[in-house]
Amino acid sequence: SVAWQFEPLGIISVPREGADPDEIALVAIDAGATDVDTEADPLEISTSPGDLEAVRKAMEAAGVRVEAAELTMQPK
């Protein structure tokens, strides 16, 4: 009954250490990410639920270490 207050979202976490946040953001957006929080630690990449796996694979193919990739429900 409160599901309308949340939206499904894919979240990919990338560790900050030794990584250039701007470069990671460019790779993520090119792969189809909807948003990148470059201020967070670890970096958080948001995707639509259907694009989560494709963006994760693109990040790993670009040499970016993915710490976690999961589907979540974010408050609106």
C-alpha cells in the first residue's frame, strides 16, 4: 500500500580509491546509467532496473572494479 512512494532502481557501487570519479561517471553514462553520485564513498551509479546488468558488465569491461550491484527501492 505504500509502494507508490518508492521507485525501483539499480545501484552499482564503485570504490573511490585510485579511481577518477569523472572518468567513471563518463563510462557509466555511456553505458546507460541514469545518474552518478561522484561525491559518495563508494561512488554510486544509478540505473533503470532493466539496465543494471548491462551497465555493470560495461563498467567491468572498462577496467572499473565493481564493489556491488543490486536492485533496490528508492524513496521518491
